[in-house]
Amino acid sequence: MSHAPTGVIERPTPASPTPKSSLGSRSLPRLAPLGFAAVSVALGVGISLAAGWESRIQWGLISALLFLAISYVATTIVENQRQARDRLATSVMWVCFLVAVVPLASLLWTTIVRGAERLDGYFLTHSMAGVLGSEASGGVYHALIGTLEQVGIATVISAPLGLLTAVYLVEYGKGSLARAVTFFVDVMTGIPSIVAGLFILSIMLMFSLEPSGLMGALALTILMVPVVVRSTEEMLKLVPNELREASLALGIPKWRTILKVVLPTAIGGITTGVMLAIARIAGETAPIILLVFGSQLINTNPFEGAQSSLPFYIYEQYRIGEAASYDRAWAAALVLIAFVMILNLVARGIARWKAPKTGR
């Protein structure tokens, strides 16, 4: 048996070079972008006032450009050019976000402030029957009923039709027929609302039909179907094929797999798509002007007689041109926005309730 020789001193293995710590490198504080923004706004407002520009849009654009320039230059000086490019890209995204959000927030705030002055229980429970345009009385009750009935009829028709069309395109559609359906759905998505109204109007003239809420609902259906088809189709494509294959491997028919596996998995996105389609048609005015004609009276029968709607009511009150009618128009606009927001909240609740339960 051999033994290692004694008296041999083992030299320690040289350690690998310690990487240079990055703690000593210079970096901007986390709140630096807020400081850049404050300085940019101050400089933008100062330059605009010195130049005699009174538009706040010009102030905002100059401040945004200064924010990008200051962020890039300061980061280049303190850190390095690579970090400066990264911060510049981040700053551009923030500026684009604000450019998109600020007009929407301004519109919403203006509608709330102007509409809240007139919106009350009386406004929601009375119509414009016997009310002159210059009078401060009157309400939106008849228009609210018309919108609920017309949008409800359009949803009842278009939601099943769009859902079944999307199921066909995703689960069964192949060949020229599927390509033709997809093409026409894409074309219908961009159809102006006035074209849908004129199409239903031509049918009314051919068969001597009277204006009614149903005619307006049919035009809204034409606008709603392609939105439902496209959104539902995308949601169905997101369902993993493994779920379908597992169900079919157990001997379950395809139609039952679609009904019990595919649709419940995508129900959240489908519901959201339907709500977006409802929001798309809730504010349409042109088809209602052509096909429903509007009415100052309460008409709860959508199949007979002229009806009003919230978009038509807003247009009608604005056209009167009186101070009282402007107040009613702003209040009706606020009601319409609240209507769409409530629909979205209901859609989120249904989607969360019907979403598949996942366990650990």
C-alpha cells in the first residue's frame, strides 16, 4: 500500500479574480425622473410664456421634448451612454402614455363636472314630453329606455351569431368558405355606421316598414357582429390544444368538447369581447337618426313607433342651442359613460365568476 510522501506542503489554489463591485459606479437616484419632469414642466411653461404661447397643448409638447432631452443628457453624464439610451426609450414610452391618457382624462373630467350639475333623480325619471328646449326641466328617461331596448335586442341577435361564427372558424373552418367568412368579417369591421343604417333603411323602403327601435337595433347588430366574431375567435385560439386532445382522447364528441371545455376556458375573454362590442354600438347616432327618428315621448315598445336613445338625445339637445339644452346634453353624456362603465364592471364580474378554477 503506497502512502503520500510526508513533508509535502500543498499550495493553495489561487483564487479567481474578484469581480469589480458595481456599488462604486455612479447612478441616478430612483426619483430622478420625477425631478426631470418637474424641471421640464417649469422650463416648458416658462419658454411658452416668454414666447407668448397660450395653448396648453404647446406647453405640454415643449415640456415633453425637454423631458426627453434632459433625461438623456443627465443619464449620459452621470452614468453612461448605454443607460442613457435605455432611459430615453423608457421616457418615450411614458410620454406616449401621457399623450394618450391626458385627453381621455380631460374629456372624462369635463363630462363629469358639466354633467353632474344637471344629473339628478328628476332627470333620470322624466322625459321631454311637453318641455321646450329653453326650459330647464325635462329628463332622459325616454332615451334611456330606448338605448336599453335597442342595445339589448342587438346583443341578443349578434352575440349568439358571432359566437357560433367564431366557433366555426376556429374549430371547423377550412378551405375557401372559411377564408371567405374571415374576409367578410374583416370588411364588416370597418363599415361606417351610416352604411349599416342606409342598408336597413333600404329594406324599410322596399317593404314599407315604419321607423321603430327594432330597425335601429338591426343596424346596430350589423356593427356588433364582426366585433364579437373577431374577439371571440382570438379568445378561442388561446385555448391550449392539449385540452381539446385530452377531451377527445376520452371519447367525448367534439361538440361536447367545445361546449364543456373550450368555451368555459375562454368565457372570460368572450364576455369581455361582447361587452366591448356593446360599448362600440351604445354611442352610435347615425343609424338611430335614420331608422328610429327620435321621440320626445316614452315609448316602451321597440317594435312600433319612433323611439329615442342616449346618443340621439345628446345630438338633439346640442342642436337646440340653448343653455338648458346644453346642460341636458352633458348630463346625458355622463349617463351614457356610466352605462358603458357599468357594463364593463358586470363583464369583469361574470368573467371572474365563470373563469376555470385552478388549483395548486
